[in-house]
Amino acid sequence: MPQSALLVTHGSPSDVETQEAALAALAVRVAFYLPGWQVKSATLAAPERLEEKLGRMAAPLIYPYFMAQGYFTGRVLPKRLAPFGLSPMTPFGVDPALLTLVETRLARELAARGWQADETAVLVAAHGSAVSKRSADAAQDFATALQERMGFREIRTGFVEQEPFLEPAARDLGQAICLPFFALVAGHMLDDVPEALEQAGFEGAVLPSFIEWPETAEIIAQALRAESQEAA
């Protein structure tokens, strides 16, 4: 049974070490739920960091901490893993457990504010991509599934890097909650998303990116445990 795992995300080329440290901290939190496991991390933005970590580990499970099965998870990461005879697991953003977690978090947010779902709009703020349509599809599919479960007054998806862009999507929503569909607290979450919301006059609640959610580590640990048991 595999007892090691490597969390991999894109990271930020302009702020490599900050995102390396953030992912390493997440790996520590994941390891808490997997006693006896070795859980490490690497970002693709850090040159050769992935290969360096793989060279020190014995056939780890590879967990893509990405929001979609897109260009990096479908092409870049498998190519870099191939020399080690490894392949990535399903990315974080398409794990069904994430939808359940978000539903629970939004229900808690509504209750705390005394709001009703059918009186509240939700804005899913996502990355989008000029390279892979799957990035936008993942966010849109997530929004659709969330709406089917919770019945909000309205749910919109807006993107940083493609249409429909975030700023116009955030306009005229009234009572609303913004759900950032981002794995990390990096450039888009620090700059682009707040700027777009401000320009749109968005005055609703804004949730943090998923790396800051306490439950994220447990979801990852559950996925790793299930993969390990399946491989046994």
C-alpha cells in the first residue's frame, strides 16, 4: 500500500517561495489525517522542484491541487511524471466531496447572516484560461451543480482570463456571496479578484480561497486514503 503522497500545484512564477511555503503547510495539515504517511509538496512554478522531490520519494501518490482537469493536469504534469512511471490522481476541484463542503459552508454563511438561499445570489469567481476550455467548464459545472442543490436566487460565473469576465458578472447582484474558485492565495486572489469586485460595486460577502478552508486538508487526505486502498 502506498504510504507517501506529493501534493502538486501550479504556484506563482512571480512569487515562487511564498506559494511553495503555503503548499508545504497544506501538506502538513493533510499528513495530520494520515498517520504514518509521508506527505510532501511541490509547485510547477519552482524550477525542477517537482523532480527534486520525486527523486527523494518512493512511488508517491500524486495529488494535483488544481481546480480543473485542464492543460496543466492533463498535459504538463503527466509529461513531467512520465520518467518516474507515475500518473496524477483526479484534481481537487472535481472531487465530489468539494461540492458537499461548499454546500455546507454556504449554508452556514447564509444562516450566520440571516439570509435565505432563494433571496441570495452567488458569484463564482474563477480563473478561466485562453489555453484550455476545461478550466471554465469545471467552474461552470460546479456552479450548475451548486445551484441544483441549493436553489439560489441567481448564480453567476465570472472569469479573470476569459469571458464572461468577473467585473461585469459581479455587477447588480444585491444580496450576494462571492465564492472564489481558486486553490491558492496568489496573484489573482490578491489583486485581480478584489479589483474586479470593487470596480463592479460588489458589496456582498467574499469567501477565502480553498487553501484557507480548514476542511480542505481532510478532503485531500480522504482522496489519498481511498486511492491507496484501491491500489492495494
